Amino acid sequence: MWSDVMELFRNYMGTGMIVIWYLISLIYLWINEKRMHVRILFLYVPIALLLVYFNPLSVKLVHGVVGSDIYWRILWLLPVSATIAYVCVCVYGQLARGGKKLRADLAALCMVGAIAVSGGFMYSSPRFSRAENLYHMPEAVIHICNVIQVPGREVMAAFPLELTPYVRQYSPTTCMPYGREMVMKSWGHDNALCDAMEREVIDMEELVPLARQAGCHYVIFPTGQEVTASPESYGWIPFQETDGYVIYRDPEVELVIPANLTRRP
């Protein structure tokens, strides 16, 4: 458990140089900063947070209950960037006020360069990709949700796992039998329907009763998904194909449409 806490701290802080700059900034503030409200914000509160984070009692009680996925969020409260930036401005201001403008400018360039080389270019990470729309989510999610939505009521749909984290961000009326809990493997959740949907070759004999038991009006497959039998042979109707996914409607699951709206297949 203690090793997990240390690894979380190292992963959060990134390269060792950032930690060094932060510690140097704290030492600078401890020696030079006299204003109490600034000391509280940038010095006392962060130190208290670090003491709580590394406190064996906190680790045992809090980390033991919520786990690593939650415990590391204590570190979000550390004003690391703001503290380093504030100290850099203070150093620049001291040099500039002393009539050493050139030295101040050179010091500013050195500090900016030192901070820059302490990290990496964040957009080079595979976690980032160019936004496809204003919602910052895959276009497929938007188009699928728009296709299956029924004004005036909710619908239940089983999505491929790669789309599930985005669906509820876009449509509050598109319900799912499983969601983000299946993406977070460390949470230890099991769902037979999700397992059936994620098989390399989907067994329709297994999937169809699970989807109907969950009340799924729609089931979405990637285009070209291998299946053991044709979905149409189980009564599913190809509803629409969009953005590399095929939407199937299961008429066995009743979809009651408000009386003032036209019934959809």
C-alpha cells in the first residue's frame, strides 16, 4: 500500500526536476515571503496536504477504503504550477526593482527554459487526439445517439466498450446496461452482457438473451464485427449504419412512443 502511494506521487509530479523546482519554491517562500495570506496559500496549506497524503494513518484508512484511483486526487489540491510561477515572478521582480533589468530578463529566460525542459510536450501523448467536434468526443457517439433518440423518453442501448465513457456526456436520455465501471478494471465489476459484447467473435446465442434481459432497445456493433450467426435470424432489425458502426433494433423489447409522436421501427 505504501509503495502504491509513493508511485502515485511520482506519477503525478512527473519528472524529478518539477519536484526540485517545487521544493526550491517552497524554501524560497519560507525564507522570503512575509505576507501571511500568501504563506497560508502557497506554503502552509500545501505542506499540510503533503503531511496528510503521506501520513500512515491516512494511507491506511483512506487509501484502504477508496483505493489508488481516488487517493491520488488529494494531490490535485497542491498549487504546484501556481507556486513555481509565483516564485519566478517574485525573483524577476526583485532583480528588476534593483535596477538590473538585463539580469532580470536573462533570469526570466533561464527560469522559463528550466521549467520547459522539466517536462514533456503533453500533446505527444497517445491520450490526446485532435478534437472532432465541440463536445470533444468521437463523432460516432453523437451520430448514434441522435439516430436512436426518441423525444419524450429514454432508450436503452448496448454500446461497444470504447464508446461507453462518452455516451452519457452527450445524451442523458440514452441509457446503457453498463458504463465506465467496466472500463475501470481496477473497480472489479463484472457484467455478462459487456463480456458478450467484447468477445472477438460475438456469440449471438449468448448475447441476444442477455440484451433482452437488460431491456436493450438497440445494440451497436462495429462494422465488420464477427458473429456466430446473423443478427437478423434472431429478429434484430438493421436500423442504420454510421461512422463505422451498425445499429440493430430489437423489436422484442417494447419501445413505447409518446402518443403525439410517430412510432419508429
